[in-house]
Amino acid sequence: MSVVLGVVLALGVGGMCTLCGLDRDRALYPAVMIVIALYYVLFALIGGSTQVLIVESAVAIGFIGLALAGFRSTLWLVVAALGAHGVFDLAHPHIYANRGVPAWWPSFCIAYDVVAAAYLAWLLASKKVRAHSALTSAT
């Protein structure tokens, strides 16, 4: 059920943002990626482990860096970050324990991340959203 919900929400949010024009602003998907990256940090706070909080924060910084780099250059980096976060969700419970993570979260987040990555890739490939920043296309 969590996978189905992840797919439905990713398509629903993506579709609604497209319908309303929110995704015309190149900042939308990098901002979404930043929020996604911070959930495990939140779960580490809930779980109460300082060590896990440090690890989750370091991982989040990497994904946030990709989101910001993608915003400044090409949104294809954000597609890669979303997809990579889906892989991270798959591996996360096998690498280290974060007691604050709900049992259903990894499967939900994998589905959301992968579908959101695919949706953004479709937007970019169909030229519905501009892939490159005005900063990079001006030089």
C-alpha cells in the first residue's frame, strides 16, 4: 500500500504542479529534493540518536548539494538526485538503523522518488520545463 501511495502522490503532486504552472519555475523540483533529503534528518531527531543524526545530516547535505547544483546548472542533476535518493531508500535500512523511520517509509519514499524523477525527466525531455539555468545558457 505504501508503494501505491508513493506513486499516486508523486503523480498527483507533479500533475497538479504542472496543471497550475508551479513547475514553470525551475526552483520547484530542487526545493522538493531538499525537503525529501531532510526527512531522514527529521527521523533521526525523532529516533534520538546523535550519531545517526550526524550521518543523516551528512547524507542530506550531499543530496541538497545536488539539488542546488541542478538548479544552478541543469535540472537533469535533480532527476539524478531523486533517482539516487530512491536507491538510498532501498539501501538505507540495510546500512544503518534510524529508529525514527516508520516501517512503511522506505517503500513509500522509493516509489515517490523514482516516480518524481521519471516525471521530471518527462517534463525536461518534452521541453515543458527548461532544463538549463539562464546562468549556464548565457555563457
